[in-house]
Amino acid sequence: MQLASFGPVSQFHGTWAFFAKLFVEGKGAFGLWSDHVLPWWQHKDEAHILFLKYEDLKKDLCSNVRRISEFLEKLFQKK
């Protein structure tokens, strides 16, 4: 499967295997995943940081939209 199948969102035009190799080696767009995420994770409980995970959004979008609206101090109304 080519990553280009994601359309214009992805600038990578190689195979999953090659992408995975680059990712594991820290040669992706943001370097090592842990180097990119860990600094934010260390601040996840601070009042001005909202740390979201893709998996949580997929599991329960409505609750996470509510979390986002509370974080932004905006009214959330489920329609």
C-alpha cells in the first residue's frame, strides 16, 4: 500500500515498510516520535495544555469534543 493513497495530506510517497523504517529510525518529518511527544506529555496536566490522543478521539468523539469545548471555555451543545 502506498502512503500517497492518503491524498494531498501526506507528502510521503513510499511504501508502508519504508515509512515504518524511517519512523523507527527517527528519520521522519518530526524525528523520533518520543522526542516529539514527550515534551508535551510532561505538561499534559497543566491548565493551559490539552493533550489529546487520536485513539481517544476515535473511541469517543463526543466526549472529547466536550473536553475541547471546556478547555476553550466555549459552550458545547449536542444536537
